[in-house]
Amino acid sequence: MKVNEVVPFLMIKDMARSISFYVNGIGFEIENEWRPGGVLRWCMLRLGNARFMLQEHLPDQAKGTKGTGVRICVFCEDAIALYQQFVASGIAADEPYVGNRLWVTSLTDPDGYRIDFESPTGVAEETKLSELE
């Protein structure tokens, strides 16, 4: 059996807020969208080879905490450069550190979903970016 891709489908509270975060802040592009009555209700976002789908949840689906126990890992070429881009765009991102031979910077979206951007490194485990600067 061939599997081509996994695309996280995130149920969100406020589409405009999430689009601002993902598109204006992180740099995703809207690849596909559904606009019944002219209102954006669902979209597929792309950044390089990474994709997310977003859809506003219905009021009765809003119970519970979003993203609890889930971390979405996005592998990239340079997590440090992305961290610097996020901070410059006003996105709160955790200082990069080395874990499992990867630079890792994390952020949390407006609905509580935790996203890690990770890239390979030869730097010693548990090193923080500020320790190198």
C-alpha cells in the first residue's frame, strides 16, 4: 500500500485570526478554499511541502481544549532562519534548541495547536541558540 501524504486537519475557532497567523505570520499560502456564500469556511494551506487544512468548528464542537497532547512536527531546511522570520513577523516562537540532533523551534497557534519546526544539525544535544551567539 502506498501512502503519499499526511495533512493535519485543524478545527479552529476563528478563520480570520488563523489565516492572519498562518499566512501573514508564518508564510503559508492558501492553496485551495471553500467559500459558501462568499465566506471562507475551509482552506488548504501550503508552505513548501507542508500542508494544513483549516475549518471553523461549529459551536457545539467547541468543547474541550484544542491540540492537547498533539505536536505537529514540520521538518525544514533551517529552523533557526524560520525562528528569526517568525519573530520578525510578530509570532511568538520558542528559542531554538537541539533535541534528537535537530534544531527545534516551537510555536502555538491561536487555537492551542503546538507546531515544531525542525532541521538537522551536528550541534550538541540540548544546546540553545543563545548559547552560540
